[in-house]
Amino acid sequence: MLEGPMTGTLLSSRREFLAGSLAVASRLAAAPAIAEGPEVLGTRGVIATEAPEAARAGARLFQQGGNAFDAAAAAAIAACMLEPQMVDLGGYVACAVALEGSTGRVRAIDANSVAPAAARAGMFQVLPLAAGPRGINENEYGCSVRDNANVYGPLAVSVPGTLAGIGVLWERWGRAKWPAILAPARELLERGFEYGGVADAIQAREANIRKYEPTVRHLMPDGRVPRRQDKWRRPDMEKTLARLAAAGWRDLYEGELARRVADFVAAAGGLLSRADLAAFQPRVTAPYETTYRGARIAAAPLASGGLTVLEILHMLERFEPLGEDDPRHWHRLVEIFKLAWRDRLLYLADPDQAPVPVERFLSKDYAAGRVETLRAFPDSVDRLPAPAAAPSPGTVHLSAADSEGNLVAITISNGGWFGSCLTVPGTGIILGHGMCRFDPRPGRPNSVAPRKRPLNNVCPTILRMPGRDVACGMRGGRRILSVVAQISQRLADYGWTGRQAVTAPRLHVEMQEPLEVTDSLSAAIVEKLRAMGHAVNPMPKSTLYANAAERLSDGRLRASGDVWAAGV
């Protein structure tokens, strides 16, 4: 239980919450109804994300007069309640790209985690590549780490950026009161909800979860793996949300919650300190921007994934577009993705701490040089060797738009399922594992260093085109970058709706094959790719969800995705 000087305030917060819920219910009864489904139209605002209850939480803010930023913040907090395997309030990253309708200005929020001040290169014992099951280290870095200490447990914890990013998004551009942002999530916990996919993730991570008693108590209150239909309420998280409603989001960084988090991690053997939390400040900055065939595109800056997506689009722009029924289009994507991923994995890192030539990689001239060989030999297949990666589930993406011209794309993440698998006792806060986003091997651009930001793959993106503005993004680890590039290309080249662009067939490949395609890509194209010399595998699309929100020039709003959208 959360106890101490705020106990009276928490009780007061709960009374205010219950009274406020009754008042909100009365107002909502007179408000326009929420429309929901895989694609929705709206006049006030629309939002798309993976969990239907999270989308509804955002739509409720539109009903109450909130804007796209309020809706995105409320839906993101709700997602942290519903899908803690994907993201929790202790998640390591939040990254957003926001379009201000009143000014037309686009800004980015970088709430990527930073390594603790006590972190050092070589803090993890790197081992030769182990035989047997492959995890993050084996798949992404070509090595093993003793005890997977950078993935699970206290040393895997860096400064959690998720709540700070959500808080700054609301604080900078929202207009609802902070307790109203938390109210839908608090009501979810008050009612309880089925475990659903959380139960599947618990079963998959059970061996790691059982190493940490507070996490067992939180995720498995009966001591067993729950069934999908079992009901869950997260009582410790109820107390945490009450505290945050009373004290504000900064309590996780400067207040009583910060003390609890830091002291617990330190006692468990981690490096995160109270000073690390207090020093953390999300950055509101310019996104990386470019043009692509008449579209103006803004994407997340380093150490997130926008640079790679823009480099892919610059390379595609050197060719005349082909239709998706042409195998040459898919072959071209494969070869361009390989080039972009080589640049990403060999050179990119936190530009504040590594010599990253950002302007070079954003240059259209550089992109032209990268595809010279492909232009000269358009049917060639690059077979240079490189390590292959596996998916890393643990992310949520949200896209929102409103009638005032505001758009926001925001991605939040634990990293992998349940992140570090550490839960702070009495709070329900599951901590992400930002340290595994660093290369554990010293001497590389993305190696561990104090107060450094790890390279990550989230890539919220906004496109401004004649006739409409679109916010989009995806969850799915490294596949995010390939798919966001495809969504952006389809929106600009084909004029497709968001729904068409996010649900069409997908392709992913990194530095070497095999490439992956979704089963919706026609068998004829797959066979043609194989005949050209490509190694093709199926892509597991089941949790690799994308979505988009659009504002059309006539004022109509539209949101859609692989799973759910809601609007008013």
C-alpha cells in the first residue's frame, strides 16, 4: 500500500474521483455518441490504437470537449492499464510527433529513456553467442550476456520515460484537467477487466516473472498463471493513479513514487537513483522533416527511428513508383531496406554522445548515391552476410486527430513483454528495460554510457499532403521502421486512405535475408520474388498492429487501424 504524507490526499482524491465520475457520466449522457470500429469518421475527434477500451478512453475526452492531445494522453494511460506487457507507467520510452492546428507547426517529444549516471561501458558480461533459444542479445547483437542482466532484473532498468512523455504531451498542448486524463483508466481499474492477452504474455514470461516476488503478486495474485477470461483489477495501480491524480505526473520523477522506485531498484542491485529520476526531462524539439513526392513528412528524431524511415523514402524517390501488384516494387523495397538497415545498425546512436552524421543520412544526395548500384542493376539481389533479428513485442501506438487541425502520433513501450519483469512493491508499476536497447559490447556507437539515450525503433510520423494530414505509426520492434515507410509511401504515392495503407500486405527485411511478408501478399508475387533469388518467410502479423488518424481538407476526420478506432 502507498502510505506516508500523501495518504490523506489519496483518500480525498478517491472521493473527488467518485464524485467526478458521476458528473462526467451526466455530461456524457448528453454528448454525441462514440462511433467505433476498425475505421471511424468523426466531427470532433478520432483516435486509433490497439486496445478498444483505450480507444474509447480517448474518445471520451473528445466527448468532454478535449482535443487530440488530451485524447491521446488518456488513451495512452488506459493502454498502460490494459496491456502492461506492452507498456506500463514505468515503460522506458514515449515518443510523439504533434501538429499544432492553430499554428501549423510540427514538434516532437523525445521521452526516450536515459542510462543511469552510474552506468558504464562493460557493465554487462558479454559472452560468446550461446547455443539454444535466442533472445534480444543473440538476435540483435550477435552475443550473449551473463544472466541476461541487461534484459531482466534491476540492472536492465534505466530512467522510465513513458509517463513523462505522456505528461509533457498533455501539459504542452492539452486543455483538459489532469485528473480527467486519468479518469477513464481509473474507472477501468474500478470495474476490473479480463486479462485477455496479458494472460498469454504471463505464460510466455512465467519463468522470468517468478524470479521477482512483487511481480508474481501483481500479475498472478492467486499464484498461478491466469486464464484469459479471469478478471483483474490491479489494486496497487489504483492507488498509484489516485496519487498521480492528486500530485501530478512528476511524482514519478520527483515525489514519493520516485523515492519508492529508486529505492527499490537500488536495493535489488540496480543503478537507477533518485537523482537520475529528478534530472529526467523529456525534450520538445524539432522532428526530422523532409519531402517525398509532394508530401511533407515529419518523423521522430534520434535516438528513435525517424531517420531510417526518411532515408528509405529518399531512396524510393529516386525511382518511378510501381504498383503493389508488380513484383519489382517488392524487390525494390527489399534491396532499399537492406541499405537503410546497414546504415542504422552500423552508425546510428544517441547523437549527443556519438559522432552520428545526421545531416548526411538525411540528405537526398546521400540516398541517391546509396541506390546507384540498384539503379544500374535493378534485378540484383544483395547477399552480403549480417545477423538477423527476431520480433520484440512490447509497444503500443496511438494516432489522433481533431476538428481544430491538431494531430498526434505517439508510441510508448516497455521494450519486450513486461520489460525488466520488475514490479515496484505496492505501486503496480512494472519497469521497462531500456538498458537492453544499448549494445552490451563496448566500443560501438550504441554502447552503454552514463546518461546516454539508447537507439530504439519507435517511429511516430505525420504526413502533410494536399487534401489531408495523417498521423500514423505501429508497434512491432524493428519491423516498425519497414512498415511505417511502406505506409508513408502508400499514402503519398497512391493516395490511399489510412485504412488501406495500414492493412495492406507488409514486407520486412534488415541487413540480410530471409525477408518476411504477410500472408496477404499474393502467392504469385511471393513466387516471383523467390524466382528472383529472394528467401521469403511468412511474417507473424498477429500483434504487429498499425494505425492512422486523418484530417481531410473539408474538415472530416477519419481514424483506422488493424484493430480499433473510436471517434465523436
